[in-house]
Amino acid sequence: MSITYEGTLKKVSRAAFGTASVMLMILSLGLIFYGVFNLLFTLLTSWHEGRDALLLAISYVVIAIAVFDVAKYFMEEEVIQSRVKVSPLEARLSLTKFITTIIIAVFIEGLVSVFEVSREHIQQIFYPIGLLVTATIVVLSLAVYQRISVDTENQESRAVIRSK
């Protein structure tokens, strides 16, 4: 029975990713519950403060969903599958799904921040604008990545067909 360094390292890595993923999932669910309970408490004590609490609850839920999706991604990619991607297509689809979730979270957070800031602190509008610009740049970068990846996959497919 030979235990290799590489095999042990792989098991430790899977355990670390698994533990971190479960913790992130639990924390993201806690953030959702906190946002909802904070909203309910605020509405019960002051209906006037409800709008701000609602926007804050939306922010919490959006961030929690993004964190949960990151945890799910790590669980699927590093713990369950724990292997090198079989094809560039599979890797591209997985990365695209992951980045899309992050983009959506950043866009929603930017929009919520615009509503929060524009009402009382317009001088702080640059932060939400920065979020929206950053999300737009990431979308454009993802589009470029998709285009290059698809072109490369198509060239590889044609090369395989010609070699047969």
C-alpha cells in the first residue's frame, strides 16, 4: 500500500475545498436570514425606514446568492469532480457560468447602490458607477473570451476532422 505525496495532497485539497464550500454555503444562508429578519424587524418598528431596509435586504440576498454560487462552483469543480476538464468546451462553459453569476451580483449591487446613494448622498455616486462600469468591463471581457475560445474550439475540430 503505497501512499503518494500527490495523492495525499489531493485528498487534503479536496477536504479543504469541501470544508470551505460548506462553510460559505452556511454563511450565505445566514446572510439571507439576517437580511430578511433585519427587514422584518425594521418594518415592525418603523415603517418609514422600510425602504432602506428593503434595499439592504436585497443587497444581502444578492451577495449571499453570489457567495453560495461560488461555494457550489468550488464543490462541483474541486471536490465532486476533482479532475482536469476533459475538453476546452467543458472548461469554457463552467467558467462562463461562474463569471455570469458574479456579473449579475455586481450589476444588482450597483443598481441597489445607485438607489441608496442617489436619495441622500449623491456625492458618493462614484462607487455605484464604478461597480456598474466594472461589471460592464467584465461582460465585455467575457464576450472576448467566448469569441476567442469558440474560434479555437472550431479550429481544433476542423483540424481533427482533416486528420481523419
